[in-house]
Amino acid sequence: MAPALRRLYFIRFGFALVWAVLLFFVAGLGGPALTVLLVIYPLVDAAAVIWQLRAEGPAQASRVPEVINVVVSILAAVALAVVPSASALAVWGVWALVSGAVQLVTAVLRRNQGGQIPLIISGAISVLAGFGFAAQGAQGAAISAAVGGYALLGGVFFLVAAIRLSVLLRRAS
């Protein structure tokens, strides 16, 4: 399972990097390109969690947090596709807060498996950032490049987790 997770974490880092760069270019423009980018991110998050669940094989622990994350991410993508652009930051913030909380709980529950510290930190940051985005969005703020920074930082934590798993795999062989 660790090689599949390592590969998934590297892919998530690469995706976050490309996505953030694209967002930096279109954030100020708004329009359909921004909407597409905003919808894609939670869908990729949901797909990554599903991939992780399949890679893990038979459940050794409850998968309720992961299922919640998938459902919340899909609902966020749908909401981001239909809400007016003035509400997009609030929706993004609520999604980041909830998915961050789920990631935090999952990583804490799995901390004895190793390599979870970056994901614990990432989940906590996502909760805080989500709260901030939701509060700004509730005051009418528009999507900004800060959302790209949030995604990029999350990607960096996946990169750290992938590197950590690589070290653990080398030591085990």
C-alpha cells in the first residue's frame, strides 16, 4: 500500500502545483475558466481519496471519514459550479474547512502508521484557511490568488508525505 500512497501523494503535489499556477493566471479574470478550475479541484480531491481507499484494500479501520470527504468534495464541486461568483469563496471556505477537519481526524487516527505528521499539519491549516475563506466570502470577497497559495501549500504537504514514505520504504527494503 505504501508505494501506491507515495505515488498518489506525488501526483497530488504535481496537480496542486499546476492548478495553483493556472489559478494565479485566471483568478482576477473570473468567468468560466475560473469556475472550471474551482470545480476541478474538489473533484480531484474526491478521486484521490477513492484511489487511496482502493489502494488500501480491505478495510482495517473505519472508512467513514474518507467517505465523508468524498461526499463533501463532490457536493462542493456541484455548489461551485452553480453558485454566483460572489459566493464561490464562501463555498470554497466551507469545503476547505470540512475536508481539512476530515483529513485531520483521519491522519490523527492513523498516526501510528507513520508519515502522518505532514497530513495532520495540512488538515489543521486547511481548517484554519477554510474558516478564513468562508468568513471573507461571507463578506462578499471574491476568489483570489490566496486560494492558489492554499492549494500549493497543501500540495507541498503531500510532497513531504511522499518523501517520508519513500524514506520508510527504503529503510524497509
